[in-house]
Amino acid sequence: MPQRVFTATVVGLEAFAVEVEVDLAFGLPGTTIVGLPDNAVRESRERIRAALRNSGYDYPDRRVTINLAPADIRKEGAGFDLPMAIGLLAATGVLPEEVLPGHLFLGELALDGRLKATRGVLPVALMAREQGFAALVVPRENGPEAALVPGLKVLPFGHLSEVVEYFHGRLTPERPSSPSPSPPSYEEDLADIVGQEQARRALEVAAAGGHNLLLIGPPGAGKTMLAKRLPTILPEMSFEEALETTRIYSVAGLLSPERPLVTARPFRSPHHTISDVGLIGGGTQPRPGEISLAHNGVLFLDELPEFNRRVLEALREPLEEGRVTITRATGSVTFPARFMLVCAMNPCRCGYYGDPRRACQCSPQEIRRYRSRLSGPLLDRLDIHLEVPAVDYRELSADRRGEPSEKVRERVARARRRQEERYRQPGKLNAHLGAREIKKWCLPDEAGRRLLEKACERLGLSARAYHRILKLARTIADLEGSETISAVHLSEAIQYRSLDRPLYGY
């Protein structure tokens, strides 16, 4: 009778149970693995053979057939090494059959029998708990990650022989301690920003409402410094947010045994040469891209016009939906992608258009050509367009620091709580409002209505830009603790739409 052992495979962010069937038959010695395995799974035959021999066990000198069911789901990765080895040991009588049911095995084998960490353990642990498995057997390095899931017995081991000793009742593994969420620590602080009062205010407004931000200024004005300090003023992640972000990093293989739980909001800054697959996600077996790795955090695109236009246009749907769906012939997977987008660019090709200290070397045609690399629909999805001028020497040399991130973070947290209470939905922010919700919650007073009407006439705002201004004004009012959107709030919001002004950059 074939021996049955359970493991799991991860598709997208979801794990699926896989039954490993091991059958020994008379005939020419050889091993066949069926069930839609990829190259890494096929290569496991030699790893398992060496690991068993170096651990003191015999590899069966018979015809071995290993089936990975269900056969219509592709199996990839080296995490199948351990369950297949356990199935072989049970088939040869080394392991007692009666103790294996209810256990789920996952792990890669080294040639000397050591268990090596594998990625995607957190989704597997969540699935094991939901399906009622008694215990999850993983490499020791993956123990803290699996222990994030409460109510699941985790058995971490460092060597194949330890697994065998455990099932014979001669070894008790140490229970991994579940890492407790700790407050994130950041090296940067908003107090490091000298001058740039308007930019600091724009960061606070963006953080409070979850708005996307475009910084326009000459080289050295501090655009990157500002962007890197945005995560420091965002509220701390809840445990649910941290677990969701950690699951993405687990699938991507970016977790470390020392920090199995992601508690700091992600800050991703890909180079402008990145491909659309690297940014959005994809591949033969879809993997999360930079926008998903920035989930619940910040995605920073420096030198925005230098990015491939196709890459930038692929951002449009994820910015609206908060997720990205990747479709392949074998099916589709969806990755979460709710992030704050911060972009930075120079005002022109040379970078000094509008700088009072250095003359711009660009012609009007070059400036228009440089700006035309960005499409109107993409710019409309950036709520705040802010000019960041170079800092004056006197401000740089002044012996004073700005307001620290901690104080700004408190105001941002209060404004976000007002929004969640208003919309009665956790995580719902002003930036996420649809057209109907804007009409309900973003109504200005009479003076504000007149001001907005004049702005629309003079600037020729698109419908999306009009809605962006209303949502910005709603956030500014929330920061002040006001339920009414006044002309003052709308006036500040309009100032954050510099690219909507006529004659900007000729």
C-alpha cells in the first residue's frame, strides 16, 4: 500500500494542501515524481538520496513512484524534500505509519540531512490551522514564522534524524516562541528636515488621508529625504496589517529568522530601470512585485520621468483598486497592493527650471517633452503635486530642528481615527473614497463652493482632479478636527495641485 504524507504548495498568497503518495514496486531501481512538479521538485531525488544516506538510512533499492496530488496544481520549490523523505522512510518501515496522520511537513534538505529554511511558511501555517492539522513540521529557522499563527502546534527541527527520533518518541523539540509585535524603530526622523515647511505640511496631509504625492524640485532640494521620512509619521501597523504584510514577504522569501514579523511599514524604492513584472508582479509562477511588497507602506519612485512609460501606466489600476490581479494560462492570482505612492522628479531635463540661483538650460520644447513622459491619467491619480524649492543656506546653517515624527504621527493617527469612525470601516481613508462617497462626505460650505467653482473655471480641472481636491480638503479638515469643509481647507488643497495650474513649465 502507498504511504501518504501531507505537505502544501503556495499559489499567489494562498496555500493548498498536497498529498504525497509514495509507492515501492519490484523492478529496475529508479525514482519517478509525478503530479506536475517543477525542476526544483524533480531535482529533489538526488538531494533526498544523499540526505538519507548521510543520515544513516538506506534509500530503497526498488522502483519508487511519488505522486503529488492534486495533479492539476503546479508544485514548485524545494519545500517538498522533507515530506517526500518522510514518505520514503515510512514506506521502508523506518517510521511508524500510525503517528504520521495529522502532521503536515515542509522543508528543504541539505545533502547531509540538515533542514534548510523555505519560503511561504506563514501561508502554509494559516492553511494548516484552518484545515485542522494536528501539527506543522518545519525547519528550525522557520519555527518563529510558523509560530505567528495561534492555535497551531509547530514542531521545528534542524536535521532529518531529529524528525525520525521525534516520531519514535525519543526526542522532544523546543517549542518556538511566538514573536510579539514590537514598536517599529526608524533611523530617520522628520526633525532632520531643515526648512521645507510646506513640504512637511504636505507629508502630514498625505499621511493623514493616505494620499499619493508628487514632489517636483531641483537636484539636492531634499525630495528623497522627505520621502524616506513618510513611514515615520504613519500610524503603527495593527497586528492584522503586520500579519498580512508578513505573509507577502514570506512568499517572496524576504523574511529573516531574527525578525519573522514585519512591524515597520515597508518603504520600497525600486530603480527606474525596473520592468513591469518587477514592479507589478508576475512570472511563470506569479510572484509579488514591488507594489505588493509596499502594501501597508510607501512605494517611492525617484526620477519618475525616467521610468518606462509602460511600467508607469501599469500602476493605474492598482492605485485605484488597492490590489493587482495577474492572469496566466493556468489561472489567476491576486496580490494586495494598498500603498502610498510618493514620486519625485526634476522640473525639467537639466533640473533647474524655476531655480532663482541657477539658469535653466532647457528650451520650452525640451521642457514639454520631458513633462509629456507622464500621462495625464497617471498625474490625476497623484493627489498632491508639490514644488520643493532648494533650501536657503541660512536655513541649512541654522542650529534648530523641526518638529519630530512622533508628534506629527499623533496628529495623523487622530485624523485617521476620525475617518474610520466616520466611514465605519477599519482602514478606510479619505483617499479611498469613491464618487458617491465624495458627494456624501466631502460637501464644502457656501464660501468653499464658490472658491472651488472659480478654481475649476480658471484651471480647467478634470473630474478626477476635482474629486482629488475635495478629498484633500476633507483630510485637511480632519487634521483640524472640523466636520465642515471651509474655503480655507479648499484653498490649501488647491495649492497642492501645482501641475493643474496654467502655463506651468510653459
